[in-house]
Amino acid sequence: MALYKRGRLWWSRIVRRGERFDRSTRCKNKPDAQKVEARWLVAITESGDTLLPLKMAEQRKPITLVQLQPRVWAALESRVTASTLRHYRQHLRPVIHSDMGVTFLASITPEQIESFTQERLKAVGPSSVNGSLRVLRRTLHLAHEWKLIVSIPKIRLLPGEHSREFVISEVLLAQMLAHEKCTPLLRNLLPVLIDTGLRISEALALRWEHVGLEPKTGATLGWVYVAKGKTKYSKRYVPLTARAREILTSIKATSTFEFVFSSNGGQRNSTGPGRQFRALRTAMKIQKDCVIHSCRHSFCTRLGESNASAFVIQKLAGHSSILVSQRYVHPTPELLETAIGKLNG
């Protein structure tokens, strides 16, 4: 414990169970401040709890990851999509089943996280381990936001994470659409995903009320609006290409559903587009790096190749960070020279 002065008032700093609590004694002279601090310490000793007399005690009552789960999932339901929530649950499960699951949040240390990382790495690859670490980090950030912990331990992600960089060319796309294993859903969905960059969850949740087949401005052929996506940055308008507009127009002419590509609002089912895509990939003997998310990667890659800036890519793709969008931008020497030339007037 320690007393220190902040402005004209004395403050008390008490460290208990690894947590640091700084509270104002509301006293201007040190002897009175010492008496207030002494009363707090007596109450702590008698109750055995953390700063019980303080208003914040209820909020900072020691809690474990297992106990925190229901509150975390309830909070994330309104912030992320159902598929993302399932992803979070899947990756947090190994953490919950480890020693950290029953450890008080305030007592989780970088050393304990590193121990989990190395042990988990024996069973799965860096990508899966990093998935668990990212969900743990978000969980601890929520706990900090709710004032359940004072600080967040450092969490370092593993290097060497496998990234899917497969780009679906127009030639390959034509072969896929002509293959006998390509379902009617995929024949419509794949070109639209490649031309709009929508995430698969965003496409399956797309309603007709969010599709405009008439030009929004003189320069576009129509648009789709993403009302809800993976993050708050997902909300966006995406102009349509001629091909995407033609496909959506054709679907609308015969559709009786509220949703463009699915009647179930993007819920997972046994014959969903992901399963259909994997069956097509297997039949065509395409490498496993080619997944349905490759359509979105292809969209961003083509934007980068057309000299679109990282900010334009971020806006169209709904990336949460400009750093993600920058991966697709590769300025050529000609573009750099043109940029400098503009400075000369």
C-alpha cells in the first residue's frame, strides 16, 4: 500500500491478488488520509475480499474465464455475425479446457499464456493456435472494458501462420461454372462473390431490399448494401459489375424468397455453399488452398491490380483496418513516377 498526492488530495494505492487499486481518500492532509486507508485495510482483512467497502468491489470480484463466458457471448451476439460467434466459441474452447479456464482473470500471466501456446502447438498448427489467442485477447479486452481487470497481459501471436492467397482466375471460374458438380447456387453465387467481394455470410444474409438493380448514380449499374457484417466497418454499398447485375436480375425474376441466395438467412445447413464448393473442388482436383473465401481474396487482388488505393479497397471490402487492405496494393514504378510527376504540375 502507498499514499501519494494528486493535486490537493491524497490517494491510496493498494495491491491485492495481483490487481492495483488507486482510490482517492478525499482528504487534503496526510494523517486523515492514513486513517481512511487504514479503515479500508481492516475491512479487507476481515472480509477476505478485494476492497469490499469500495463501490467498485462488486465489479472487480474475482472471476474466471469459465464464469465469464455467458456474458461474453451475450455481448458479442449484437456485435458479430452468427458464423463469427461460432468461430469464437470454437477457438476459445481449448483455452477454457486449459488451466487458464479456472484461473482468475487478474491472475492470468504472459507466462501462462505462453505455456498454453506451446502445449497447444503440439496438437495443431500456428493458425489454430493464433485463433485461440485472438479470441482470448478479445475476451480479456471485454473484461477490461467492464472493469473486471485492471490490465491485460501481453499476448504474442505465433509467426508462420498459413494465409490463403489463392486467386480464382477468369479461366478457372469458367471451368468451375461449366463443371457437372457445380450446383445452380454456385453458378450464381461465385461470380457475384468475385465481383462484389462480399463475405459468404454477407451474401447469404443479403435481402432483396438491400439490392438496387437500377443505377444509384450515373456511373454505376446498380448496387448491393451490406447492412450487417463481421465488424462495424462491414456496412457498405458495393457497386455492381455488369455480370453481377445480370445474375441478380435473373435470380429476382423467379425468386419467391426474402433472401437473395438463401431462404434461411445464411444459417448453416448440410447442403450449404461451403460444402458444395468443397465437393466441386475435389471433383476438379483443385488444391485445398482454394476455398470459397478465395472469391473475396480474388476481388481484392483484382482491385489492387487495377491500381485502386488501399483506402478504396478498405471501403469496398469492409476491412476493419487499412493494414489488411494494404496487402493488395503493389505500386509499379510507373505509378510512382506519375505521382512524383504530378508534384511538378
